[in-house]
Amino acid sequence: MHGRGRNEASKPEETAAKALELRSLQSQFMSNHHQKIYTQEAIQLSAKLLGINPEAYTAWNYRKLALVSRINDDSDPSLVNSIIDEELGVVKKALDRNPKSYEAWYHRKWVLSKKGHYYTSLENELQLLNDYQKQQLVNDYQKQDDRKHDNLRNFHAWNYRRFVVELTETSAEDELQYTNMINDICFSIYSAWHYRSVLVSSLVAKKADGFMPKETIRRELDYVHNAIFTDEVKQSGWFYYYLWLLDQTLKMETPLRFSSWPSDGSIITTFCSESGSFPLILYFDQAVSGVNSSTVTIDSELQGHEDLVWEPVSDNKNSQVDSCVWVAHLKFDSREPCFSRNEYKVKVSLGGIVSSMGCNLSTPYEFVFTVLHTVGESSQQGIVSWTDGFDNWDDAQSKDLNSLIALDADAGFEWRKKAIKIEIDHLRNLPDSKFGKLILARLLMAEETMISDDAVKGFHYTEILQLYNDLIALDSWHAQYYKDEHSVALLHKVTSSTKSMSRHLFRYRKMNNIVCLRLNNLTLSRIAAVEKLLFVQMLDLSHNELHSAEGLEAMQLLCCLNLSHNRIRSFSALDSLRHLKQLRVLNVSHNHIRGENPVDTTRYLCSSPLSNSGEVGREVPCKYWDVYLVLRDFMEMKQFDIRGNDLIFSGEEFSSFVRQVVPKLVWLDGHKLTN
């Protein structure tokens, strides 16, 4: 592993002799352990065993018991230090045998952190670790074999170093200098770059002297250039530091309201035939908490907004507090007379929202929209067709599109823009390499996100897409990753301006001219740019290469979704759709969805089908359990199509099951259901 060469094979008779010796040692050791014998001879025998097999965790536990039996609060300090030094010596021999032994490193930490004792050896531990790692690095460097930096690639050793640094209260600045020393000798040590990122993050977070974000990022970018320009083939600097620095350059210290629906200045329509609510959606550039009726206030003539409940929209089951997307439902009452159009202004004000990093919303913000309550019918009439009934998006509608997709601008981008521009110029001077192409594509994407002028927005996307096409050809092992990134770039290109987006927008006249976005036949393998698509009600993603519906959960207005002819393999890949409470039409036909998918382990993270919690009175066949977990939330669904998948989803049994789970279903696989 990591360049460690295999030992030359031993002769059979030597192997047999060693095995016999090891079995004899283990037998004697286990006898001592069971009888709780902690004599000097027994302790030495355990040390001999660990010298042969450092992974013998029972032997390490035995030594812990032996050490505790030999030391108490009244022990002479010199005796304590002698016992501890002896124990550390045993650990060192074990690490010489296997420098990546979990058990040995853990035991060394346990020895040094034993409560109630402070050993003089602790004062020398960090220096010994410095000398040990430095000497190993120098030896390997002199051999011109940087593949064998086992002790420097060893994350156990680096974790242990952080432990010792904390005990000795060594400053982060001193440790940063240590990473300088390591990188000066050899810059291909992954762990050194990772450790440096941890240290720099800590110093910036504490706002240490000389470590403000702007100056620190510029200094660190200049530092990493030395590694990259010396040998661009080495990937440690690229992946373990440059990408991290790029993320730090783009990351704002405070959260921004990225987009919302309804957007500022927009007009939304509700119908007299309806009685209920419509969603308010807030989309932030980073996960936030504290979104509630006190931090988001509503000023409106509409009734029912006083106790508005905001909920996070996240496909992460462990995230109950922080989310990028938050939704609430503003109620309206259809019982009032509706002989004419009724207009209501709604003002939404934000303030006091906190990011997962503990930073407050950059500035208080408010937006105003109009609710138009009018005569009409929005409900689905007949079966929804994905081939006809669409009208083109006209120029008059395109003028209103700006308000629907407008995002917040931020003055804090200025120094970030300059930093990104400098890095792009540097990367263009490097010879062609897959790492250089990948980082250049990332940098160009980052620059695009910071452009606010519509006249120049989208200029880089042609080059970005070509870079990812080149990478797919250059590095077939990571082709799927590059395809995903290509999809992200393509979707950002489509949504970069009203002109480019309007080419994909239509009105579906059979459902009161709802907004339809058609992104079919684009070879998309990943969903992105949803913050600009919150207004979309009908979405066609058919004939792509999607493996999951992840990302669509933010599109709370979606009532019709076409995912047919993709590469979805299981219903658990559709789990994020559970958040789309307005979904009426779902087409997942002609995918690769199987009734039994043993590879898809996410199903076992759900409640057992044998459990009655929350499912009293309903028996769900095991083979349909994944289907049930997705469909049970679609109480208003009228149309569902799953043709062209596993045969388990055809036949009367499945049809009967779906009708029980989705009681309002009218159309299944293109056929109207009988009562």
C-alpha cells in the first residue's frame, strides 16, 4: 500500500518455525492474561509478542491493565517515568515493525494521556516525532524514491502529532512552519498538505495576527504554486490543497440569500377554485439555521401568516437544523367572493439567520411580491402528455424572466474575482495535464458565478465544457466524475441568462399554461443550478443519463416531472422527491429500476418493513418497500408511469398496491384506473 514493497518470501521451513514460535507465545500470553499475572517476566513476554504482531490488541489491553496495576497516586515520580519510558519503547518497536498499526498508535496516546500523571517524556515527544519524521523523509529523498514516505503518508502518525500538539499547547504558527519544512524537502506528502489546511483554517477562524482571509488566501496560493510549477504531475498539491484553497476563495464568511420564490417584484396567481396555500422558498448559498417566524417576518393582507412554520428541505436525514433550502406555506382563503381579480401585496423581511459556521446573514433583506387571486382552474384535466400541448415561450414572457431567476449580488466578491483571475492566468501558462485542465475548469466556473453583467455572462462555458470533454478522453478511470461536472457546467450555461433559458421554456396549455422547462436529450448525469429554477412547475428530464433525483427537492412548485429513459436503478434514488408535496404527475418509465437491488444499501437505513411504528394498519410487501417509502408522501398524485422497468412493477398485484398507497391516482402506466 502507498508504495510499500513486499517482503521477500520466506522458505517454508522458516515460516513453519515462526508460526510455531508465535503460537507458543500466544498460548503463554493468554495463560498470563486469564490468570492476571503481571510479573516482569510476563510483561516482557507480551512485549515480545507485540514485536512480532503489533496488531495483537488483546496484548495491548493486557499491558494497559499491567501498567495500571504498577502505578498509583502514591507512586514515586521517577518510577512512573521509568515505567512510561519502558512502555513507549515497546510501542516504538511495534511501530518499527508496522508504522500503520492502529493498535500501537492508540496505545501510545493512551499512555501519554493517562489521567493524573504528567510525564517528563511528554516534553520530548514532539521533538522525537519531528526527528523521526524528518529523518525518514531525508532517507527516502536521498534514495530518490518518494513513493516510500510511509511514516509521512501515515495518517495515524499525523493524528498522533495533533494529539501531542494539543497536549503540549504548541502554537498553530509553529506547526505551520513544520509543514513548510516537510514541503521544502518533498511536496508530495498528502498528509502534510491536509495538516496545513487544518492549521490555516484554524488561524483564519480565530482571526490570528496576519491571517485575515484575503491576505492569507493570496499568500497560500503563491505558496502552493511552488509545488505545482515544480512538477505538475504530482497530484498532492493539486487535490489536497489547491482545490481546498479554491473553495476557501469562493466561500463567503456570511450566508447570502441566493434566490427565492416568489422573487422580488413577481406576480403569482391563485385560483378561486383552490383552497389551501402556496409555498414560500428561501435558497441560501450555504446551510443556515434559525429560519422561523421571528427571523423571517411577513407583512400582508392575507390571513394565516402570523404563525408561519418554516421547515428545512434536505435529503440528508441527519440534517434537522441546517439546510440551504427552507420552505413555508402561506395560506389563502378561497371562500371570499371572486367576481373580479383581487390583488394582495406580500412583503418578506429576513434578519437574524445564522449559517452552520455561526455567522449571521450578511445584511437584512426584504422582497415584495403580488398575489393575484382570480377566476380559473389549475387542476389537471385528463392525462398529461409530454409530446404535445406546449406553446413556445414568447419575448413578452422573457422580459419577466429576469425577476424569476435574479440572484443576489455581493460587493465582497471583488477581491475574490481578482484572486480567481490571477489563478486563471497562472494555469494557462502550465503545460497540458489532467490536473491543470480540471483546476482551470473549476476556476472558470468560479469566475462565471461572480459575473453580474448579462452582456458578458456565459462567455467561459464553451471552454469549460470542452475541458471536461478533454478530461473524459484523457482519464477514462474518472470519466463519470467528469461527466457529472460537465452536466453541472451545462446546466449553469442553460440558466446563465434569460435568452439561453427561454430556449428551453414552454407553457403547457392543458394545465392553465403552467411553466414547463424541457432539458431532455442533453446527456445530463447530474442535476444542478436548481436555485435558478424555483419557479418551474413542469420539468422534462427524459432521455438523459441521470442516476438520481437528488437536487430536485428544492423545486417546491413542481407538479409534473418526467424522468423517463434515464439510468435510475432503484426507488431509493428517488427519495428526494418525497419533499415535493405538489407533485401530481411522475414518469420514471424505461429506467433500470429493479424490484430487488442488493447493491443499494441505502434501503437498510430506513425503518424495517416489519416495524409497526407510524405504519399501523398497513401491510407492505417487502418487495415493494422501497416503492412505498417514496410514494406514501404523494397523496395528491394523479398520474404515475413506471413501464419499461422490472417486471415486478407490472400486473394487477402492483397496481392494487399503488392504488392503496396513492388513493387519488387516476392514471397508471398510461391506462385509466377503474374505481
